[in-house]
Amino acid sequence: MKTFVVVVSIWGNNGTDWVYTGNQYVMKNLFTEEQCQQIVDNSNWNKIKNNEYYDIQFDCFNEESR
């Protein structure tokens, strides 16, 4: 069975495009794909954005591909 990790990455807007800042957090816990997708689903999070030039992104990645 494939296992997945939750990855939180930080993005910045340079005025034209959203670019990856090079920073990310990888959760140490392993999940099934379904569990991982449930965690990162936007409906599970309240977003508070005070800076329009930065954002975070939640993704699921196959643990073997990191």
C-alpha cells in the first residue's frame, strides 16, 4: 500500500506570479491517500490572510517520492 505525507509549502507573489519560496514543512506521520486528502482539504481549515503577497499550500505526496 502506498503511503502519503502532508506537505505545507510557502509561496510568495512577486506582483505577477506566485513563486515557491523554497520553504516547506513535511509532516512526519504517514497516511493513506484518502486520509491525506481529507487533511489537506480546504474545508478543514480557516484561513486568515493578512499579507496578500504570501500564502501557504497544502499537498499530499507519495512518501516514496520525497
